Amino acid sequence: MEKFDVIVIGGGPGGYVAAIRASQLGLKTAVIEKEHLGGICLNWGCIPTKALLKSAELLQKIKHAEEFGIITEKANFDIKKIVNRSRSISAKLVGGIKGLLKKNKVTIFEGSAKISSPKSVLIERKDQKTSLEAKNIIIATGARARILDGFKPDGKNIWTYKEALIPESVPKSMVIVGSGAIGIEFASFYNALGVQVTVLEAASQILPMEDEEISAIAKKSFETKGIKFYTAIKLEGKEIRNNIDKVAFLHNDTKVLVEAEVLLMAVGITANIEDLGLENTKVKLDRGHIATNGVCQTAEANIYAIGDVAGAPWLAHKASHEGIIAVEHIAGKKPHELNKLNIPGCTYSMPQIASVGMTEKAALAAGYKLKIGRFPFYANGKALILGDSEGLIKTIFDAKTGELLGAHLVGSDVTELIHSYVIAKSMEGIELDFIEAILPHPTLSEMLQESVLQAYNKPIHI
């Protein structure tokens, strides 16, 4: 039985990062992956969806090229080439991860892993079984799409994100259930390709985790592009006739029936905890996810859990960061505990949405007195140059201390701007850190400072 200091179960963005860092710290490390290195994020999530969205964004830019003085023939698209580009980018990055693991002398095992005891793991692959001994185990098995009763995907009329990523043809109409990041990104993509898109959401607002003001701005923008929304709905059922889905739901106590060629389910995720052998350990669950402490340690002291399997937020960068925290704790260092309020969330739709920290509603509920700044894209020169004057930068400060409590952005490239606020929050920054900074002109980044200035009654350009 081969012995390791650390065995990582799952080779996604949490698992492979944890394995690399463990090896860098001098720990003999193995990673076990049953399907694809890179996990859902790289193969069926973060990377391929953004590749699709880039194609859709480019198509929309070309359709409005005359606004820039560029005359083009009628723009069209080839869905097979769009999908193939997306898949090739994922494949290239998967190869890169395999190279990084080998470079860092991490042993890779292919197969399904089961914890047979707190310090041993059984790997099954076809008819072959291999047992490994581990001083420490990190569970990084991720999650899969949540399936609602009566809405089981069939790959034809009812899709999950996997089918939505590799369509053989583009449907004329689509109903998307769920308006979180996944649902909204696919709504943007298919809408840009000319699909009639309707989004259903059980919460009272789309993008339920976002600030209400930002959500409302995003919704209005999506609606001007032709996406239709129903919020505060309750699904009643569905039927398929002549390859057309008919989805029934209650909206404002009225029964509504919407028809579409495809029903895309984007209603959250379910942790991959089955057949892991957790019953052979002291590991405990919390609402379907593995319960952990601030350093990702489970109730079994030498077993850790990171990423989607350990609970929200379900983000690749959160999983990677947890992987490093877990490994450094194993190595005897003193890593900081994860502060979920410092984790940014991004939606790569058109327009993009990005945020970090408390929403206005949450900050008020927590008892803070606030100073709130807002700066619109239409008042920024670079936004006008880019032809993207739609959007808002919103910043929320503690009126007493000047601490940045939250930042909420909607508009072009805000997923590339949010990092400044993330760093500021991590450093416990205050308003003066922004006000006294000198930012380059003309850039979108100037709006980050302008929003802060507006919060403190010092606006220059608005």
C-alpha cells in the first residue's frame, strides 16, 4: 500500500491547487480524479461558458459596428465553430493542469475514490482496485446540477448546463428556470444568438444574491435585449407535446403557461457526497454539504473538505483558496480563516455583474449607518469610447469608520474591475485609500474612485 502525506479526492480548481501547494510544502501528494482534471469549472463551467459568451459578445459588437464607423456585411454565426472553440480552450487548459501536477511531482490516479478508513483510500477503475494510505485526506469532489422532481433532464427537451454548452443546433425558444449566475449567463448567450428566452425565478428578484439596485438595473438591461422574466414564481409542472415544452407556474397567484423548444434547468447544485465512504469516518454533513471549520477541517481531524462539496459560495476561486488554507494547516502553518464577505462573485452576462461584501440591505440589517456612492457608466469617457455607457458602480461604507462594506457593479468589464475592491476589503481599506489614490485616465477604473467620492459628497464628474 503506497503511502502519502496528502491524498486529494477530486482534481477540480480546489483539488489540483491543493495538490500543487501541498507538494510545494514538501508533502508527498496524490490527486485522484475519476473523470477530467480541472473538474466542472474547467470542463463544463467557468471556462467554456465564458468562451461561448465571448463569441456572443463579439457577434453583438459586429451587429452594432456602424456606431463605430465600421461597415460590415450582415453578421451571422456558426454554432458548431463557437462550441468547438469553447471545447478546444478547455482541452488546452486541462493539458496545462496535467503538466503543472507533473512538474510539482504530484502523483495522479484515475478512478473513483472511496474512503475506507480515516487514513486509507480505495481507488476503483474498471476491474482494478488500488489502496492508498494517507496521513491526511482532502475531499474536493465538487457538485452537480440540482434536479427537481418532474424535471429530469433528457438531453433533448430538458437541458442542464452540459447540454447548453454543446448544442448541435440553436433552438428558437428557451425557458430557463433559475436566474443565478448560470441561468443569466446562458440567457445572455442564447438571447444574443436570437433565441426567444424566458427566465423563471422563485425569488422576488433576479440574481437573488446581488444588491437589489444592481439586480434591477441588470434586469432592465436584459429586458431591453428581449429577455422576458417572471419572478416570485412557483413551478407547477410541465408537459412535452410535438417537441415543445409547456411549463406551468404560478405568478402573482395566477397560473401561467409558457411554451419553448427547450427547458434549461439552472436551479442550483447538489454536493457530490455519494459513495465517498463518509460513513467510515466522523465527517458530518450540514444541509447536504460537508461541515467544516474555518480552516476547512471536518469533524475527522485529518480529513478536510473544500469547494462546492463544502458549501456556498459555489465558486472556483473560493475552492482554490480553501485548498491552500487546508494544505497550509496540514503543513503546520497558521493560515488565515476564510472570510466569505471578501469573496467576489461575478456573472459574465451582457452586461456583466460583479460584487463583493455586503449588499445595502444586509448592511442596514446588520445595524450599520451607511454612506453610499454611485457612479454611472454614462459619465465615464472610456465607457463612451467603448460604446458601453450602460452600468453603475455602487460602493457602501460604514459611516462611522469609513470601512468599505460592499461594492456592487453592473456594466462592461466589471468582472475585471472588482478586484480593486476585493483587495481593499482584504486590507480593511477605508474611503481615504480610494480618495487619495491616483488612477489613470481615460479608464473604466476611474469610476471606482468616483463612486467613493460621491459617497463622501466630493463628486467631480457627476
